[in-house]
Amino acid sequence: MVETCYTSSITVVGSVKMEKPKDKWDEADKLRCKNNAKAMNALFRAFDRTEFNHICACDTAYDIWNLLEVTHEGTSQVNDSKLFQLESEFEKFKMEVDEDVDSMYTRFNKIVNDSRILGKSFSNGDLVRKILRSLPLKFNPKVTPISESHDLKSLQIENLIGNLKTHEVELRIQNKSITWNQERKLWH
């Protein structure tokens, strides 16, 4: 990260601040200029043409960094707004009836990870309880035993997802069996 701002060397003549001519630079001035040029070069080379066009007018690596930070992370007001939206999505989160556990968990993780990036943290217990509350009715036979037999604060979310995927496979097997039996009755 570019933490300090390179500024050209300034000299004071009387009460007027002026840029120090390059032939008057000391070793510290030269080193600052060299480090700024290296940082700018690295930043310019790291981006495609579109991004380069946004940053090429900047005079220092520090200016480039600040522009990129605002462009990609947004201002604190934008981040607060994003976090508010993510919190709302988290509160309203439900697994869709026709959705599989993997898809649900991917959507859930996106909300959680995006929230973490913006500074919101969740305890493992909060995440486990939220997933259990978000499941459709077909998972009720699994939710009750999990809730009763585990300390939800210490239940690892990966173990919960594994249990739910197992139940999902069992439901598919039952549905195939029921369908097969119904078709068999039609033919007899």
C-alpha cells in the first residue's frame, strides 16, 4: 500500500514556497522521487488500458492509490450503504424451495463474505442459526434433531452443510422411490 505521499522537494525563498530545482536535490529528495517513480510504474503496469486511462493523469503513486481506493472500495458513505443492503439481504435470506444446498450456501457465503469485507462480523453460531432458519419445510425433519443434539455455537458450519447435503440426497432417493412405485402401479 502507498502510505505516504511523495511531494516534490520544496524550498522556501523569503516567504514564498517554490519547487526545489532538480540540481539542488539532496539524496533524500532523489530517493523519494525514485521510489515514487517505481511505485507509479508498478501501478501503471498492473492495470488494463481502461483502468490505466483513469489513473494516468495522477502525479504521484499516492494520488493513484487514493483514486483507486475511492473507485473500487467507494467512500465510507457508499460502504455504509452497501453494508446496510447486505445486512438486509442477510436478515431476509431464505433457501429457495427448488434450490440445492450447494447453491444456497454459495449465495449465503457471498452475503457473509461481502459483509466481512465491509467490516461486519458474524459468530459461527449466528451463521448456523441463520441457515437453519432459512431452510424450507422439507428440511424440518433434519433441523429439529440438529438443533436439539448440537451446541449451535460450536457446530462448524461445514458440518451443518454436510448434514444438510446428506438429507438432500436422502430426499432425492425417497422421491425417486416414490416415483418408481407410482409408475409401477400404473403398469400393473
